[in-house]
Amino acid sequence: MSIQDVIKKQVGSSRVVLYMKGSPDSPRCGFSANAVQILRACGANEIFTVNVLENPEIRQGIKEYANWPTIPQLYVNGEFVGGSDIMTEMFKSGELKTLIEKTTA
């Protein structure tokens, strides 16, 4: 199984998937910590997270998968949403909370 196949399976395995540095309880960068806080504030209780620091192939592969150069990366219902900046903008506008609520309903 290629790394892209692994990522595709991970993205499709849960409604909310976050590729991040570290874990939700122990984020290893400020952007990842911000992403987790935003998701929790939006009511996302079941978040499948992938610590990219544990697997260099995933860390590089996820950047290629979404054609997005930075981590964290958020996927909702298998679709790429964005990174920390986009998540912050969507949170401020209420759009992310609406998307998460639709997902968990």
C-alpha cells in the first residue's frame, strides 16, 4: 500500500481528521495547538488525529495529498478544509462550527 493510499484511508476513516504535530493533549507546535482548540470550541469531540512527527512519509505525503505545504491540515467528511489560518478564519465567521455540527449530527 502506497503512502497516498494510507492517507486516503485515514482521511476517509473518520468525519473529522486532523494531521498535526504532536497529539491533542500534547501539541508540538502553536499552529497544531490552535487547530485543536478551534475544533474543540466548535464541538468536535471525535477527532481522528495523525501525529506527522511519528512518520516522515506521512509528513511529506500529506503535503502532496492536498497540495498544501503546511501542517496542520484539517479534513471533514473526506474533504480538505485547510490549515491553521483558514481554520481560524472559518472559526471567526462561524462557518467551521456549522460544518462541524453538520458532520456530527
